[in-house]
Amino acid sequence: MILYAGLNLFLITARDFSSIVAAVIHGLAVCLMIFFLWALRILGQVREEQKMKQEVLRAQAEYAKKMQVLMREQRNDILNAISVVTAYLQVGQYERAQNYLEFMAADQFDKCDYHSCVFPDDPWEKIVQQKQEQAKQHQIQFIVEQDAEPPTDEDVKRLIARLMANLVDDAFQAAGKIANPKVWLRYYADDQQLVLEVEHNNTKFKKPEQKGQGEHPNCGAYKLPICRQIASEVGGKLTVVKTGKAFIYRFVMPVKAKQTA
């Protein structure tokens, strides 16, 4: 309508045929410009939709790949547990078979809790963020000192992040029992080694012991054995040190250690 009115105005005000032709040409030029702008906008929208679809497909493929890794890991755990328990039963070690089953149950509970919290996000960043939020909720001074990059191998990063989550949880639990609780998380490189330290200021805290019979398999007493197992899987070592001022968990992994867990 606007274009039609504009052309009529040009025709009325035009004095000769050349002016009419010029007005028509200008009108057609405006129409073509509007058409090309509209076409470019449509093409841009189509391109953005295609880009979004590709990103969705890529995310779905990555999600499926991670799920496949986790399912393969769970299958291997179950097969290993069956073989170990069978071996214990064959030699009459019934108590060891029971203890191993309880440990495996605790380990599976811990894995489920961990994956439900971080999957499918980056495990390292997700754990640090979650622990910072938990520290604020429980009024714990949480100090993070990261002077090295996380492992590049996804499996190693996932396992060490799980180890870190368990150690920080234990530190929060211990530090929360005293006034002015403090927890330190340090990750750095030292003499061809990657070092992860979790420290809290509850000097009266006792080292976690193996759980006894009758307790729930998901209790925190199995945390330290689970952490030691994770440390061994990535070719590292976990030690616990108690000083007069602090209680320190220290995980050390050689840089040249096995990079595929």
C-alpha cells in the first residue's frame, strides 16, 4: 500500500514522461532492495537453524559416547566383582567375599552419586563449582589454589575429579565439626608430578577406618578405600598426613604415568 501510494504521488506530481519513468525505476529499485533484505534475513535464519541442528547432533553424539563409556565401565566392574567373589567362595573365604561385595556396593553408590551430579558437564569445573556452593551453604572457608591445568585425558580427568569430590566431602564433614572451619584444595605440578591436596583444620579428626558389619554400604567409612582405588587406577598414590595444625590428603600422580584409566 505504501509503495502504491508513493507511485501515485510520483505520477501526479510528475510533469513529463521522463519524470514518470524515473519515478517507476526508483520505485522498482526500492522494491528490489526490500526483497533482497528480506531474502538475506531468511537465509540468515535458515543458516542459524542449520547451525543449531548441527550443534544438537554433535551434543547428542558426545552424550551417547559418554554413556557408552560409563556403561562399559559398569559392566567391567560387575564382571570383575563376580570373578573376585567367585574366587573367594571357591577357597572358602566367605567373610572376604562379603566385605568385597559391600565395598563394591559402596563404590557403585558413589559412582552413581558422582555421575548424577556432573554428567554430562565438564567434571572438573562442575565439582569445583559445586564444592564452592556447598562451602557457602555450610559457612566453611573454602580456598582453591589451582596452579596447573586439569588432565587432558577425559577418563583420567573424570576419575581425579571424583577423587577430589570425595576428599573435599570428607574435609567438609570434618571441618564442619569445629569453629572457624577451613578447607584448602590445591592442585599443582611438582617435579614431574601432578599433586592434588585437600587440607582441613580439624586436628582432632581421626583417620577413616574400614566400615563394620551392619552399616549401610553407602556410608562415608568406605570413602578412603574408594579414593585409594581411584588413585591406583590412574597410576598415582594417595597418602593421609596428620600434623599439629592440619589434616591433609595428598594424591600424587607422575606426569608420565598411565594416561588412560
